[in-house]
Amino acid sequence: MWKRLVAVMLLVAAPSVAAAANTCIECHEGLAGPGGIADRHKGFFESAHYTNGILCDACHSGDPDATEKAAAHAGVLPAADPQSTVYFKNVPRTCGRCHTGQLSAFTQSRHYRALSATGQGPNCVTCHGSMALHILKWNEVRLVCSSCHNERMGIRPGKPLEAEATLQLMDATQTLVDWADQAAPGPEGAAGPLAAAHLDLDMARTAWHTFDLPGVRNRLEAAIAKAREAHAAAMPAPAPGPETGPEVQSPAP
């Protein structure tokens, strides 16, 4: 619950941060064609990055306070330059400056090893986009995964369906944790299991970036069990029934 309150507070406070002067936006907003925000990055102003004041220089470098073009573009390299912060192989490290848990998980994956070795593995942009920033839903992930994982390429073609099923389970787990949350405040006994359910769910979301889908499902199943336990502990005990006294055995014939 406290995480949601913090998120709301950030969103409420964010517009004043995002609205601060930024020459990247002021200049590129008025450009037509490939260099302009309006052409390439239409979703940027609705993104979580913009809302929370994470602007162009955070990923691309440059000086957003400079008014001269050369100074404003200092350190900015084309995306095709291997030294660029947004070069395909460098994207995870750039995103990982903030998203440390996701980067740590991703570096354990086969995807990351393929990306590092050959440049042919996916990176953050493959699933999330670069500017509009999208979190894949369960009914979208199969299509994205199947661009590589398919019969034609022969790369584990069953993975897209497994990924879809795992995200469905993640959504169901969130619903069960919400259900346990609604039962609070309850007895103190619910606090431990409820906190554990939230932790397991958060860890499953981070572990998703390892693409160890069985491991993610194990973590989700642990969260489900804890959510059920928390809900049961938060419910009032049933009223005692009438006293019936000790059971009386019939005499043997």
C-alpha cells in the first residue's frame, strides 16, 4: 500500500519537475522530420519518464541548459556509434543506471548473453520501446516473443506461449494480492504473510527479466500462497457453535 502512495505522490509532484526549462525539448519540439519529437516520439510526453522528470539528457547525454547547438549536443553520439549510450548493445547499461534490479536480472539471461556476444539478442527497447515506454500485457507478449521464437528460426518456438501463460499468472497473482490487501487491516498475523506476498510478487516482476519462466512462476506461486494466508488471517474468526459436550459412545450390544 505504501508503494502506491509514494507513486501517487511522485505523479502529483512530477509536472513541476518535467516542466522545468529544457533546451532539448524546446528545440526538437519545433523540428519537422526525423529529428523532431512530434515525428518520432509522439508518446514521450505521456511517458513515465517525462512525467517523473527523466528527460532527454538522462539517456542521450548532452547539456539541456545550453542554448548553443554545439554545447547542447556535447557528448551526444549517433545511435549507430558503438560508444553511444543508446547503441543497441549499450541500451541495457543505460537503462540500468536507474533500473538496477532489472539490469541485474537481465544480465543473467540468455538474451543478454546473445546481445553481448553477437548484438543479435533483444534489449530493453525490444519490449518496452524507447520513448513511449510500454509494459507488455499478457495478450501482447506472444507476438513480440515469436518474432524470434518461432518454427522458421527454430529458436525454442514454445516460449511465446509459455511467456503468455506466465504473464497471465502474474496478473492473477496481482488480483489475489489486491484481494488480501482489501481484507486489511486485520489481525497482526496478516501483516507478515501480506508483506511476504508483496515481496514475492515484486521479486517475480524483477525476475521476469531473467526470462527464467519456471523460476518466475515459482515465485508467483509463493506470492499466491502468502496472499491466501494473509486473507485468511485477516478474516474474523467464526462464531463458536453451541456447546455439545463430550461425544457419548453407544454401548456395545
